[in-house]
Amino acid sequence: MTVLYWLRNDLRLHDNEALTAAAAAATTLLPVYCFDPVQLGADAYLGLPRTGPHRMAFLLETLADLQQRYAALGSGIHFVVGRPEDVLPALARQVGAQAVYASTEHTTEEDEAEDALVTALGPQVPLRRFETLTLLHPNDLPIPLRNLPYSFSKFRFDVFSKMSVRPPLPAPRRLPTLPEGFAPAPLPTAGLIAAKLGQPSLIRIRPDRRSALPALGGGETAGLARLHNYAVERHLIGRYDDTRNQMLGEAFSTKFSPWLANGSLSARQIWAAIDDYDATHGARSKGAMQLRLELLWRDYFRLLAYRTGPDFFRWRGLREQLPKPTRPDRAVFEDWAAGRTGNAFVDANMRELEATGFMSNRGRQNVASYLIHDLHQDWRWGAAWFEHQLIDHDAASNWGNWKYIAGTGTDVRDTAFDVAQQARRYDPQQRYVRTWSQ
């Protein structure tokens, strides 16, 4: 059987249900990555490319690494620029594919892309969807998805003591060959992609030595190396709870998020590393437990997005909360985005984001609160700016967190931060502010 494998945010060999199934079922396999003009195109709020220079560079590094890993197993990757529902059916006909395999997503536009592909393929070529992005397989949830609570605390209570995390799948040792006579198109450059999409340049800004993100590059090889270094070589899981709110340096947090976001590192692989840490170092540490909870938070946002559909991204709240009144002003927003608000703590965080594509979780919460509750701007502008800038953008986590800070998510309490107090607590010597003062 010939299978066309649509690569999405599952850019790895290890713990990949879709790839494992394809390797077992196919006699020939065509892996395809689409640079989708919808996913890369202008957002609805700011008109900026959804994937900015930082994330584009990381994505291209990831794909280059994956291409090498596929080649080592006797396969390759075909790269195209175009909408999946346009290019994949034509490729399926060209190579005589009997099925298309793909990792399923959980957010609205990505789900719509899957439905459009099903329609374009027609009944003769089924789309088989696999779960590769979550820690918990949805079929393993101890509660029905329709009963997912609008409260993480209740979700944790309902799920944590009863859940079962599947062990990560091993990487295939060999992959089926490409269709006979098929010559895969090469990995395009950022400049070529931007030109084909009619976008401004997506060439990455030069690396900044102040960055808290390790300069390991994108891809499964780098992601697994970071996991091993953090968990095994330096035993940093045990101290994670003590350091996670810091803001300078690469070791204060795991920095797994960029690899998790594009699927070059599996959440279950991280969970297994935490299990190994606990087995080696005795009783569960606070750091290990906090990491488990954060992986569960990531799943919760994905499942919540899946359950609520378009409501997850709308202006109003999931509980019909009305956001606080806004005074939309693009000049005010642009000063915030450029780090020119006059609040030194906020400005330092925004400059770090601009320069590196990364910001600490503590910083993200504070700058979001400041934009919404102090500057009275539309929270969706902030979410769109983060989507453009973040190297580790994940739709469910990004929009879910912004919705939460805006008071339109799962919490009905006032979610405004006292940014001045936060600065005194988390940057008392102003080391962070001084580092990013210009």
C-alpha cells in the first residue's frame, strides 16, 4: 500500500503514532510538509505573518534535522508551498496513494483544514488521523470530553489520580521507501517561502547573547539533547519548582516549549524522563510534580480548545463573561509591542521577545496583564503579536493563556496582575531590567 503522510506539528521519529502506523502499513511512503499560506499568512487582528522570523528559522532547522533523520532510515520528505487541500490530493493521485495519514490537531482552523482535505480527497482516499500531540490520549481520559470542566483545578482533581500516560513509542528502525521514480522537492529557504506567499522577509534576526533560550537549534536531535542534559546530566528537575519564576539564564526553566510546540519533542517522552528522575532520586520532588502539572495544563488547554471550538478564540468569555471595556489605540499597542510603555519591567520583557522570540512565563503573564488591564487594549491583539513573535507558539496554550488573563477563559475572578509588585518580587535587584534596558 502507498501512504501519503502529511507532516504537521509531529516533526519527530520517537513517540509518533502516525509514523509508527504508516511504517507498519505502507509498502511505499511519501512524507510531505506543506508550508500553508493560511498558517503562515496574515492574522486577522494585526495583519502580520502568523509565523514570524524567529519561529520560521526554528521550523526550518527542525525540518532540516528531520530530513536527515528520515534519510538515515531510507526515506525522505517532499516540501511544497500551498494549502493542504489543494496540493495533497494532487500528490495522492500522482503516486497512487490509497490513504493519507496525519496527526490530528485540536484547534478550530487546523480542524477545518482536516475537514477540507477530507472533502478534497473524496471517499476513495481516506484520511486517517492519529493523536500525537497530547500527553493523555483522548481515549484514555477518565472523563468524557463533553464533561471537561471549565476549571483546571477541577480537571486536575477529576483526572490526575486516575489518569494513565502511555509509554512513548520507539522510533522506527526503518521506513518504507519513497514511491518509485518520485523526486522530492528540496527544503525551501525562508526567503523563497516569503516570496511565494507575497510576505515581507522572514529571515531571522541575528542571535542575541542575552537570550535565555539555549542556542541548540531546532529539531528532534536538539530537543532530545536538551531533555537529556536537563533531566539526566544536570538533574535540574529536582530544583525546577525553586527556579521556574526566574527570568535570566537558560537553566531556570526547562525550555522544552519550542520543541514541544512543533512536535519535535513528545510530551510523553518528557513524562517518561520525569518518571526516570523520580525512580533514580527517590520520592517525587516538588520540581517533578510541578513539571507534571505544567504538562497537564498544556493538555487541558488543548482539550478545552477541542471541546469549545470557535468559542475558545472569541472576544466573549467561555462563561459568557464580558471583557473589561477597551480603548483600542494602535499607537498605544505599538509602544507596548516595541517596549516603549515607560514601565521598565514590561518594556524589558517586550524587548527580550523582539530580540529572541522568547519570554519567561512570569514575563508573559505580566505583559499580557499590563496590555489588557492597564493600557485597556484588545487582548486578541496581544495574542496575535505573541503568535507572530514566539518561537514556541502553540495556538491552544497561547490563546488560552491570553483568554485567561483577559478574564474571558475558565476563571471568573479578576485576573489583573500588580505589575509593580511583581517586578519587586521577581526582579528585586533589577538585573533583568538592566539586561534588557536597550
